[in-house]
Amino acid sequence: MRLILYMLLIYVLAAPLSACGKKASIEPPPGTKKTDYPRSYPG
């Protein structure tokens, strides 16, 4: 029972930390076409 509680406690403490930090570049990679929003949809 203690093992389950320890695992749950570790998960609860570690979960918010996994959301921190920059995951990827905000700018598109070089050589890609830049898109500006809002776009006009074909209609």
C-alpha cells in the first residue's frame, strides 16, 4: 500500500514540472513558407 502512495506522490509532484520549458522553436524552420493569420478560406 505504501508503494502505491509513494508512486502517486511522486507522480503528483513531477507532473507539473513536465509542463515547464520551451518545447520547440516559435519561429518556423528556415526555408519554409511563412503563413500569416487570419487566412481566407476557399469558398
